Amino acid sequence: MIVLGRDGFSEKLAKKMHAKFVRIESKIFPDGESYFRISEPERVKGEKVILVVRGESSKLDQNRMLTESLLILDKLKELRAKKTCLLLPYIPYARQDKEFLKGETISIKTFRSILKEKCDLLVNVTSHDFRKEGWIDRKTYVMDATDSIAEFLKSKKFKDPVFVAPDMGVNESVEKLAKSLGGNSLGFKKERDRKTGKIRTSGKIPNLRGKELVIYDDMVSTGGTIHNALKLAKKTGAGKIICVTIHMISVLNKKHGKNSIDLIRDECDEFLATDTIESEVSRISVIPDLAKTLLKIF
């Protein structure tokens, strides 16, 4: 088996799976066009190949990730790879998973459909439309990152912690964390204005005075959802607060004039993310669980 990729994440995954690692060379032409090359094309023929396409938080280019996926998968077919798996730890265009306003495109549905036609298996970690682990269809598998996060948080040795969902949509994952680590869970209700994007967070908040809190969301972009939850939690006198996300997309929060990582980090005791996207807060690795999953299903 071969793991094909451009970064240390791919190389570590290959090592964990006891697979060969082959690097992808890349560059951007002056006009913005992307260039990719499989560095050792002769090794691909007759092999099962896992193509890893992963972004960086501070300069996440989702269009380039899709271009890389499509071009390399076509090249692997041309080079006669035995079987191909596309691993997108964070799958591009995952935000738009429903038609909230009439006439909107459902981007994740469209791109997932295109990508899975190019490979034998499409794998990603927790996306907006499928947060639970398992098969979506015979060619698509989603891995839940909650177990990886729970394993990392065990070292924190919490005392009667409270796990908070800033968006009720991830409440099941929060309950899973609470059960795994021993603690209670609660969820806030998030409402977003579909035209302006403004977020309103509400919910019945118990007395959290002195409690250790873990606020957990699947994706952070502007940071507005977690920031609102932080403000509500602080009003009740909560003690130590840790914020955790799976996918960290670092962008400017225009309302507060801060990068989203700084916005959250300035308001809590610790901010952690997984390494599905490379970021300065990516301290939780999904590689061990991904390696086990891929060896089982591919």
C-alpha cells in the first residue's frame, strides 16, 4: 500500500499504517494555476493508493484542494493504480450542507458526488452533513474525531467537568465526550441570520460557578459560535474553560477585528484543534484512529 501526499501528516499516516510514502510535488504558476507531480510514478502501478489532500488553516484554499484531488486521481488511474482512496481529513465546501434559502447550491453534496466517481473510496473526518461515524454509501466513509479528542483530553484529569455544545447540532458528540471522560453535558441554541450571517446564541444555563468547562464544536471559521458560548458561560462564573474543535479554519472575525484563533484563545484558558487542517492550535492528532480505520475499510 502507498500513501501519497504533500506534508508531514501524510508521511506520519504512512508510517502508522506501515505503508510506503510517495510525495506529491506542487507549485503555483504566476497566473494562479496549480501544478502537481507524483514524484515516483513508477511505484504506483498495481498498488492500493491512499491520496491525502489536506489544507493549512491560515491559507486554506479549498478550490486548490479540489483541483489537486481531481488531477491526482486521474493521474493514478492513468498510472494503473490497483485501487484508490481519497482521504480529505477536512472535505472542502462542507459548510453548505442544506438549502437554507431557496435557490442555494448544496456544495458538499455536489462535490462529494463528483469526487467519489473518481476513486474507489472517499474518506473524510466529521463533516457538517454527516457527523456520525460510518458509511454514507458503498464508496463514502466518515470517521468521527470524538474518540481521538477524548483520548487526548484524558490527560487533563478533569474534576466533574461540563461539556458544552455551542450549537445543538453537535450535542450527540458532546454527550459522547461527557460519557467517555466522566461529566455532564449541556447545549446552547444557535440561530444564524441566513442573509447577514449574524449569530445569536441562547439557552437555559445552569449555575456553572467554579466548574471546568469544555466547549466543543465540529468546525470553527470566524469563531462567532464558540465566542458567544464563552460569553454566556463566563456570566455564570465558570472556572477553567477549554475550547476544542475538529476543523480549525483561521479567518478574520470582522466584528471583533481579530483572527478567529486569537479571538477564542484570548477568552479561554486553552484552545485546541485536531490536525485535520494544519494550524497553530492543532495539538490533537486523528492519525492513529485514521490509520486503524483505513486498514479496516480499504
